Amino acid sequence: MSKITYKSCQINKACNLRKLSFKIGYSHTHFERMSRPEHKAPPEIFYNEEEARKYTSNSRIMDIQVQMCERAVELLALPDDENCMILDIGCGSGLSGQVLTEQGHIWIGIDIAKAMLDVAVERECDGDLMLGDMGQGMPFKSGTFDGAVSISALQWLCNADKTSHRPQKRLYTFFSSLFSSLTRSARAVFQFYPENGEQIELITSQAMKAGFFGGLVVDYPNSAKAKKYFLVLMTGGSVELPQAMGTDAAENSRIAYSKKREIAKQARGKPLKKSREWILAKKERRRRQGKETREDTKYTGRRRPCKF
Ligand SMILES: C[S@@+](CC[C@H](N)C(=O)[O-])C[C@H]1O[C@@H](n2cnc3c(N)ncnc32)[C@H](O)[C@@H]1O
């Protein structure tokens, strides 16, 4: 049974900036912006009881979160066969923590939304849970964690939900406290949804200022759907960043697409491109057009052995 440490945290229910934008009226950009959860309400209000339940019963969301956390753990590059102590930042209802448990690690999760943590308790997550705002810093002793993961949470810190919020300052407070709570050979991996280049710049600059090395790994950069941003931070010095996945995705999808087209053609009764039937038909067309064309032989359309 999980132990919950509900650290006191101030929750401001007013959402002045967003109310104001409603009053001003809607623009196209406004609608685009409002499709992101972090533009609808502060996290502790957006993830209310209803949303927390909906989130944790949607099998598509669950699959995606689990996959992204598995990738984040891979990027952590933890020592083989060791049970490590991991911090899950913005742990929510424990979907990402479940991956940590399955991989044999001990974890502590921190989240600002009580409703999400309540669902994590109901689901009997193995990690210890703490209610807290990452923008106020990580309240742990130096060197507590061998690694940290954060799935789909970091972009929330780029918003100012209260008049007192300064995203740059909150990011710095967060990263510097995280830096000290990690061991000196640890990594922290964040999967996040940046809204634009400025947010990436804001986040990475504050992480570097706090002492981290590392950078961005973008998986499937050429796929609108599969593209995923992982910020890989290191405490112990500069190490080459891991290889992104799917960097030849465009090539693969082109191959897959042309193959699909060929299969469809065959289904319509047309010969496959470069097959003997296709070549014979093409030669016949050329002859009809009066063009010089070689005679058909038993070798026409036969595959030639590779040169090398
Ligand atoms: C999309 S959910 C992801 C939850 C979990 N990591 C998963 O993979 O299912 C994002 C979580 O980030 C949390 N979050 C957002 N801003 C936060 C903050 N300032 N401090 C702590 N948690 C925050 C939200 O409450 C929410 O539970």
C-alpha cells in the first residue's frame, strides 16, 4: 500500500489570465492555444476528480504514457540489473510509475494535482507519493535519486498561472533543486510537449544554468504523430546524447507507401511495376508508338544478380 506524504502546497483557484482571454474574445490562435490542457486551467484544477478518472481509464492514453516512460527509462541508461531510486516528476495517477515498478525500481512520485494522486492510491501504486508543485523546487536531500523521469508534465511550468508566477524563475528553482537531489552520475529524462522553439530555449537554458549537461533527443522527427521530445539531462559531465529513434522514418514511410500503392495496383488487376508482365506491356506500348524496342526473350524481366 502506498504511503502518501501530502506536502503542503498553495493552490490558487483563480485563473485570472485565462478568464481575461475569454473576455477579450476568440481568435484562431486562441482556439489552437486552448486545445492544450495547460491553456485551459492550472494543473491542479484541470486534473480534477473527473479528469483524473477519465485520464486513467482511457486505454489509448495509458498505452502512450507507458511507452513514453519505457523510452525515458531507456534514455536514463541506468546500470544493468540494479534496483535504483527514481523520482517521477508530475507522476499523476501512477501510469509512468507503473513502468518503474515493472522494471524493478523504487520510486517516489510528486504531483500538484491531488485528484491524480488519489487515483494513484486507489490503483495501489508501489511508489511513495507527494503532493507538491515542481515550480517550488524538489524537497529532497542531496544525492537521494539515481535518476528522474517526467512524462508529459514539464510544459506546464512554462505557464504563469498566478500573477506571482515567473516561468523562468520557477524553471530555475525546479532544475537547481532537482540537480542537487540527484547523485553525481545521474540523468533526468523529461518527455514533454513544447509549444514552440522559445519554450525549448527557455527550458534548456534554465536546465544548463542549474548545472546540467545534456540536450534534446527528438524521436521520429519527421512524423507529425509519432514525434516525441525528450530532454536528457546529466549531472556528471558532458556525455554524447543517445541516438534518436526513427531518424530515417521519412524514408521508411515512403517505402511503405509505395509498397502499398503497388499492392493496390495488383488488386486492381494491373501488373506490378518492374515485373515481366509490366515490362512486356511497356515494350508493346513503345512498339505501337513506333519507337525502337528490343525483342522479347526468355530473359526479359528476369532479375539480374547483384554486382557485388
Ligand atoms: C499528462 S499528466 C502525466 C502524468 C503521468 N506522468 C503519466 O505519464 O501518466 C501531467 C501531470 O503533470 C502534473 N503537473 C503539472 N504541473 C505540475 C507542477 N507544477 N508540479 C507538479 N506536477 C505538475 C499534473 O498534475 C499531471 O498529473
